[in-house]
Amino acid sequence: RVIHLADYQVPDYLIDETHLSFDLHEDHTLVQARLVMRRNPAAGDGLPVLMLDGQDLELLSVVLDGKPFLDYQLDEDHLSLQPNAEAFTLETQVRIHPESNTALEGLYQSGSMFCTQCEAEGFRKITYYLDRPDVMSLFTTKVKGERKRYPVLLSNGNPIAQGEEGSRHWVTWEDPFKKPAYLFALVAGDLWCVEDSFTTCSGRKVALRIYVEPENIDKCQHAMDSLKKSMRWDEEVYGREYDLDIFMIVAVNDFNMGAMENKGLNIFNSSAVLAKAETATDAAHQRVEAIVAHEYFHNWSGNRVTCRDWFQLSLKEGFTVFRDAAFSADMNSATVKRIEDVAFLRTHQFAEDAGPMAHAVRPESFIEISNFYTLTVYEKGSEVVGMLHTLLGPKAFRKGTDLYFERHDGQAVTCDDFVKAMEDSSGLDLTQFKRWYSQAGTPRLAVTGQYDAQTKTYTLNFSQSCPATPGQPEKLPFVIPVALGLLDAQGQELPLHLAGESAPRGGHAVFSIDQAEQSLVFINIPEEPVPSLLRGFSAPIKLSFPYTQDQLLFLMQQDSDGFNRWEAGQQLAVQSLQTMIAQVQRKETPILNQRLIQAYDALLQDTSLDQAMLAEMLNLPAEAYLAEIATVADPLAIHAARQAARQAIAEALFDSLWLRYQHNREVSRQTPYVAESEHFARRALQNAALSYLMLTERPEVLAACLVQFQTADNMTERFAALAALVQSPFEAERETALADFAHEFKDNPLVMDQWFSVQATSPLARALERVQSLMGHSAFTLKNPNKVRALIGAFAGQNHAGFHRVDGAGYRFLADRVIELNGSNPQIAARQLTPLTKWRKYAPERQQQMKAELERILNSGNLSPDVYEVVTKSLA
Ligand code: ARG
Ligand code: ZN
């Protein structure tokens, strides 16, 4: 069944109060709901039939205004009845089975605890309800369970009562803020907590608690620090103060996504909370900081102001990703954060835009909303908010967010409401800009430059287009903010003086390109400049400019925009790698461009350069990115070419790399682990160098790698050494390291996830066989989403050579796993499908093989809506 945005109607009824009571047992749970309801005055006259959502519920009783009520209808997804008054109270009792809920949606058990995941439509698996975000209600929740098993009983808001009943006990929670059902949460378990407090800008003291299973109590401090930083940052940067007396985070091992912003009770995948030096890498520490911030920021962008319907998902997600990215940029290196985000967007979101699941930031229709928690809604959505920030400038943007929060506090609104607040704060007309919300696909912007020495003018010609996407054959021009500078031969920015304007705009400015063809004429340009275009990646587009190699090398060394220095290096590397890919395809020896090597050497000599930035600049474009930009992707040739390039760099720059490695390793050895940006930077360069150096197979490098693996006091260094060993031909050392590591960390599931991934992504031969045998490892289970992602997701999504092996065994393997997961966890099954949906990217033979697997899934019977939607759209 397809749901369309165009069919939106306001709800017929409202629920002013929701009183829930849970009785938790090992073999079932009883849920009572008392809903204080009334006719929605905005919905018209009469008393239509009330249709409550409900799935997999065993209905035990219905009481209407205090009297048992029997005249109701039930179908698979609804309880329907005819109310007899404008206002009424409806009570239901249902029995549910969290203990056998493998989909991890609604109320379920993870290990020995109970927890919930209600976004988007999980609440209907808990009780009959109007499960839509524009129905906002005041909740009280009584949770009752066995005291010994579940000493901790949590829900949203503040605890207001508790009591004992024999071996059982109960706690009642009250949430003073109206919220939609998707923000409901309940947790019960034997949990310990780390406690702290935060005093808000107005002087209120908020209790902060992070609840975890006892063995993880030593891994909460980093998340707590991140939470306090987030709370302060949101006050300072957005003027947003926290609103309850208590803020709780709970870590759960079995969780479909990263985390969830339930009001006052965030529930997290344990991988997004737990971090300490000995068991989590720098990347994991940064991910925890970012996700803690993201969920916390949702308290305003999502909870206080929520979405009218799920088509508006990017209203809260795009905005909140934009907010968490700005936070991370402030906490760490802003340029490196931008580089990472852009590389991710261009590799994965651009691929989504180019594939069968392409959709607008605000989609028009869907079958299963869970499939639309996408890179487009999140990451491209964040870029759209970022473009508003760029076009309005920081001041008007902040005025706009203030206005948005004030105007819509307590409401469920749309992306149009957000843009309207931006229009009202800035005076800009954003009508055309809104095409970013409705048109799918990645716009192309072809740019050329023309210098006229006679008139001393420089003209930039822009030509924009956007490829067709499913259901959208034609696109209208976007508003593309292009941040740019024009550099003279010394690398200095020339004043940007547009013909017809009275004064120059400075050396760096943003120009709005909003027509299919458009030119900018700059006057008083004394010499032919090198343009630095789309600085900071000011729009999520594919820009092309016919740079010469000399110009790219110049930008790589000279641009004052750090992002564009990296970007110039990437473009040079892409050009060279594309040549090498063609050489591999012709069975010639692939030769890396010497000038790229020289440029890398110059970077390595420059000790003033930020080390994290240097590590990024030395990192060649990923195989997935090379596949994305190829017309026909040849994964084996891409892999061979990139490996050859890495090898050539390692050999040519051995001495410089070895020097930088040894120096940084020595500092790391003498420094206790600190999760802060300068330390991240040092280790990033150290480990990037190690990874190159190991390709030379020199004995002194192997020895250093083994020492780092065996003696480092932190996971960042240990894991980097392990990864380098796993990709090396030193079989004995590799296998010993893997076995030692597994032995040491067998009781830490998050570290074991890393151990699975590092093998799944290894480019060595027989990767598939290794993955298959690892599925039998005692630490592996298909029931845990993190394990599925660590082994199966990592193999199919990141090991291009292994997954795309010519006999098609990689495709068959993935399809088998999807068919299995479809029955137990549809959300995870649908996500694992992504690599197969890209079949059009490959040559005919692979296309046939991949399509055949999609068809096999389609015909495997009894598909969940999640898998059905992805498979059918991919084959369409
Ligand atoms: N709102 C959560 C976030 O912070 C994600 C929840 C996704 N849930 C789902 N069933 N798809 O991004
Ligand atoms: Zn979110």
C-alpha cells in the first residue's frame, strides 16, 4: 500500500491525555491505555468512525466512558468504533509479546532488559492509538515488573509515584510536555547508572543519568562529557535551554539504528554511547560525541517542534544533522569534519540519488516509512539547511531558527513552516529554493572561465542540469549558492567586483546561481585568475571546471579554503586513478601520476599543516566513490588500480612516511590517551602512515606494527595495527594477531564487531569464505543488528573486490541473508539490500547476476513491506 503526501488530512480525533500501564512478565506483557479524547475541531462536523492503529495486539477489553464496549471492528491494522460524543474516554487492554519481538520495533527485550523503539510507527505494536506525529498528547506511564529482575523502571518525564506489590514493584512517570507517540519510551532492567548534573543558563539544575548494564559502567564518561558539552553549545549557539529536571540515556545492545531522541529518555545503540580508550577507537569516540549531541539537539528540533507527518522527516533530521555537524566542527577540526561529511555524502548519498530508491528530501510517497530514514533525508537534508545558512548568513539564520522555535513550540509542522520562518527573518523569497525539498537527484553545474586581458574582466559561465529520477523526468533550475574566490598567481584572493555593482564584495563571496544558464562578470581583474569554486562545498552538487593539472596542484598548495585544498588533491587523484583503472582494464601496468606523488611529498614535508588535514589529504578517493563517479563501474579494476596507487605512494615516499610515523608513534607512546582533537590528529597521521608503510612489506615496518599492536594502551593504535596486519601478506602474524585480539576481547561485543569488520573488509582472497565461516563464530548472531552490519554489511558494502567477485557468489550470499532477515527483522533486511540495488552501475554480466538475486528475493514469498518496497523499486 502506497502512502502519498498529497493525501494528508488532519486527524479526526485528538488525544489530550494518554495514561498507560504496563505489567511486564517473561512470557507476555499487559498494556492498559486510557485515552482522553475529543473530536478535532479543525476536522469538520459530525462524528466519523474512530480508527485506531494497532498491530500484533491481542485485544482483551474495550471500555468507553466507563462502560464495557463490544460494538467495535478489528482488522489486521486497526480497531474501529463509533464514538457517541464529541469528547470521551476510551480504555483498552491488550496483551503483547516483547519476548518474541525480533523486529526490535515497539516494546522488545534486549538481553535481560525491556526497551522500546517507537519511531516511526512502532507505538501501534504497543497499544491501539492514533499513531501519527500530529496527534500530541500528555502521557503518564506506570511500569510494573519483578523487583529483582527489573530494579530500574523508566519512562519519559519525571517519576511521580512508586510502590511495591509482593515481589513486584512499580513506578509512575509523568511527562509534562505534549508529544506524539513516536517519542514514547519505556525501559526496565538491572541497570547501573553514571550520574552528573548540568546547570542551565537560567540556573536550573538538571540531573543527568546514563544507564548501562553493570559491565559497561566504566565506559560512560565520554558520553557524559559529550552530553554536557552539547547542552552548553545549544544554549550558546541556538539559545535552546533544556526543559525537564532529568535527562536520561540508556544503552541497549540490540538496536536497529544509532539512537532515538525519546523525550527525556534517549535510547541508544550501545555502540553510540560506550567509549573508553582501551576499547574504542578515536572514530568511535567522535561518533559517540556526535550522536549524543544529535539526540540531545532533537529535544528542540524534533520534540518541542515536531513533524506534521512522516514526509516531513527531514524537518527534524536534516536540521538536527546540520546542528550536530556544526557542534562537531566546533569541538574538533572544522575543515576535517567538513571533508569527512562531504566525502560521505558524495560517495553514498549521490549514489542513492543516482539509483532506483532516489527520492526528494521531502518524498512524495512511500510504502514503508522505515525505508526513508535515508542519506537523502538526513545528509542531503542537512546540506539544504546548510545552504539556507549560507544564503542568509549566520545572523539572519539564527533569527530564523529563533522565530521557528517560538512560533511553532508545541506544534507538529512542515518543511514549509521552517522555510517560512527563514523567509520572515531574512526578507528573502525562498520559493525557488524550495525545489531542493521536492526535486530528487544530484544537480550538475558545469562551469567555464574566460579571461579578457583587454577589458580586464573574468567571466564565469554556469550551466546547470539535473538527471531524471524515478517519477521525475524533468527538473527545474535549483538555487545553488556558490561560494568562491579568484586567486592570483601568488595565491592571493582578488577583490570580487561584479560588473554593474558599485563596490567589490571582498575576496570571498557567495553567489546564487538560479538559472539554467548564467554568467558572472568580474571587473578589474589584472591577470587570468584560478577560480576556487564551491568553497566548503557550499551546495550538494557535482561541479565541473576544466582545471589543468597545474591549476589543481596550485589550488592544493595555495587555496586559503582548506576544504578546496583537499578537493583539488582529490580531483588530481581521481584523474590519475581513472587513467590507472583504464590501464588495468587493458591489462597494462598501472602507473601513478608522478606529480601527485610530488605533491604528497611536499605535504609531508610541511610540518605546519594540521596533521588530521594531512591524513585526509593523503587518503585516496575510496573505491566506492570511484565506482559512484564511473559510468560503468568495474570494481575489480578499481580495486587493483587503487591498490597499485597506494603501493606506489608507499614506495616513493617511504622515508617521509617512516619519519612521520616514528615521530608520532613515539609521542603517542609517551602520552596518555586523550580524546581530543590534537591527539586525534596525531594518531590519524600516524596510522595513515602505518597503513601505507605496511604495503612495502619491509621487516622494520612489520616489527613496528607488531609492537604497536601488542603494546599500545589504546584501541585506536591497536586496531590500526591490526587492520594493517589483516591486509598484509604476513599470514602467520596476521592470524596470530586476530586470534590474540579475539581472545582478549571475547566478552566485549562492540570490540568483537570491529574484529568481524576488519576481516569482512579485507581485500585478501577468499573474503567471502572467511565471512561465511565467521557466521559460525560463537560471538556472531543474525539477531543482533550490530553483528549483521559488522560482518554482512561491511562485506557487501565495503569489500568491493570480495562482494563483486566474478562468479556472483557474493550476491548470492547477500540475497540469502536478506531472505533470512526478512522474517526476523525487516528493517535490517531492507537496509542490507542496498548494495544489490546498485546493479545498474555495473557491466551487463554483473547486472544479470545481481538482478537474478533481487528476483530470487522477490519470489522467496511472504516479503515484509520493507523488503518488498526496496526490491520492487530496484527492479522497476
Ligand atoms: N530519530 C532517530 C534519529 O535520531 C532515528 C530513528 C530511526 N528509527 C527507525 N525506525 N527508522 O535519527
Ligand atoms: Zn535524528
